[in-house]
Amino acid sequence: MFNINLITCDYPLPISEERIEEMESPPDWGEMEFQFDEGHRISENILSKYSIESDGQIYEECIDLMVDGETTEPTVKQIDLGIEKKEYTGELVFHGIHFEEKHDFLMSFKALFWKGELKEIEPIEWKKEDNHKRKAAQDKMLKKIKKVSAKTNRWWYKSFLLFSNVVRCFLVLAAKFLGFLLRCISRFESRLSR
């Protein structure tokens, strides 16, 4: 499922040749998904994806989610409601990240629209960053996921899970009984002190 603030830009982005040459494998700019700030409201629909087309018009791809299936195993289906041209007037700032082997490229653009038509687009930020920290964090996260996955795939895990749920159930019942017992003692003690 996609993020609710995504936008693609088929319109040519103002990126200099020097910046493109810095990249080992530049992305297909028309397919790259950017994210814009939540403060920018283009429409009232929460679950939408937007696109700036090559002619400078902005469109909204409206979707809805439908929950099907049983309550124990619900399935979520995406229903396309169609594409709608937006008459948006205002400034839209969107951000993107392009990952490569040695560097990450962070970029931001500002687009100015008048009644749904793009009037101006300009870059406001371009950073080339070393990605060792991101890769280290990814590796650390993958190791944790593999560790948890290995634990849940062991032959004894389902038995342990069943046992721990039964023990928790008894502990909750014991805590409720002790709470009831303490309330009874407290009421009895307050009646004696009158």
C-alpha cells in the first residue's frame, strides 16, 4: 500500500546535468515517487496519489479501501475511484530520496500552481550524502528481524506461545481476584471505622 502523501512528476524537473552526472544510476524521474508535507492539502481525500503530468496539469488518483473476509482474517482491497484533474492553486513542496551503492541523494522541489496548472518549478535542496550510516542501520534492523524470525520458526515456539498465553490468562484472573479481595477488605475496614 502506498503512503497517503505521494506524488509523481512526469513534468521535466529542473535538475542540472552536473547533478545527474554525480549519480551512478539516475532514476526514471517520471516514475520516482516524492512525498509532500501533510500541511499541503490538495483535496479532502485522505487516500490519494497525485501526479504532475508532462503538460503541467496536476491530477489525483482517488482510491478507497474495502475490508473483506472474516473477522479473524480480514483482507483489505484497494478500489480505484478514478482520476480527477485538480484545480489546485498554491505552492507545493515535495521531497525525494534516491539510494545508490555509495551515496544517497536527497532532493526537494517547490512547484507553484495556478488553478491546477504548473506555473513554476524550482529545486530548493539537493544533498549528496554518504550512506554508511543508513546501511549500518538497515543491516542492524535486518539482523533483528532475522533473529525474531528464527525464534518464531523454531519447533517449540508454538507450544511456548500457547503455554505463555495460558499462564498470562491465569495471572490476569489472579490479579482481578486480588483486586476484588482488596476492595472488599477496604469496604469492610471503612464500615468498621464508622
